[in-house]
Amino acid sequence: MASLSLLALALASTFAVDPQRCSLTVHVGKSGLFKFAGHEHEVTSNRCRGEVFASPEDLRHSKVTLSFETAALQVSEKDEPSGDAPKVQAVMVKLLDTERYPEIRFVSTSVTGRAADAGSYELQVTGDLTLHGVTRRITVPVRVVQHGDGLEASGGFAVKQSAFGLDPISVAGVVKVKDELRIDFQIAARR
């Protein structure tokens, strides 16, 4: 059995995340008594770094480390009333305290899953997400496709702002940002 584990590690590869081919999209919903009067926001970032250690023969040995710069998060103008995006951006920067907390970081603690077909995997990646100085354990469903000297990963998950010490923004208590955020990502990495 030990020789199988050594073989699995020998077939494993380390991949560097391609900062030009990563994206993070945060979907911010609305709630409250007058939620019909507000609108949803979309926050994006395509500035990340990280490393993936992929062990396709024994997924338990796989690891991932990712970080996104909080200052690189941008409120999309899509679906925003004219002139609102910069105002929402300013509120977000203040809420995240981007100078004090310059990055969002994820470090895996375990990887499980299965090969879906040749070169693709359906995984559950559990790890520690650090946001606004608070670390919480999360599990993220991830689809990985490995081809040649690279891999592409995509997935999505939800987190509550309050779990990370953030108070969802409220306007006069009647229109609020939802506590739960939906986060989608796409990441490419090369050997």
C-alpha cells in the first residue's frame, strides 16, 4: 500500500495559478421590507495568485492555496443605475477595510471526490477561508479539467458576511444587502 501512495505522489504535479486567467464574481442580493426598491450588485476580480498540488491518483494528497487582493474587487456597472457603481465601490472598500485586510485567502485542508471522465474531476475541497481577518472552514464543490500542462477549475459557494464579522449594509433599515453572498470562480493554472 505504501508503494501505491508513493506512486500517486510521483504522478502528482504542482501548478501555478495563471493570474491572467482567474476570475471571482460575488453576487450581492437584497432583502428588507422595501427590497423591491433596491437592486442587486455584482462584484468581480480577476487578480489572484496561488498554487495547486494535484494528485489525480490519490486525491487526498491534493492541495490548493489561493488569494485575491481585496483592493482589486470592483463593483460591476452591469445592472447598476448610472453613477451608482462608484458609490457602491466606496461603501464596499470601507466595509472590507481593504488597507487593513489586503487579501482574501483560501487554504485547503482536504480534497475528496471522483474522476468524472478522462481528465475531469468532481471534487469537494474543504479548507480555511480568511476574509476581513476572520477564518472559517468551508467546503466548496469544484469541477477540475486537466489537459496537457494545465488545469481549469470552476465552482461556486455561499458564505454569510456576518460569519466573517461584516455587517451587511442597510439603508434606513428598510433596504438591506443580504447577509448571504454567492461566490462563483474560474481558475486556470499551469505546471
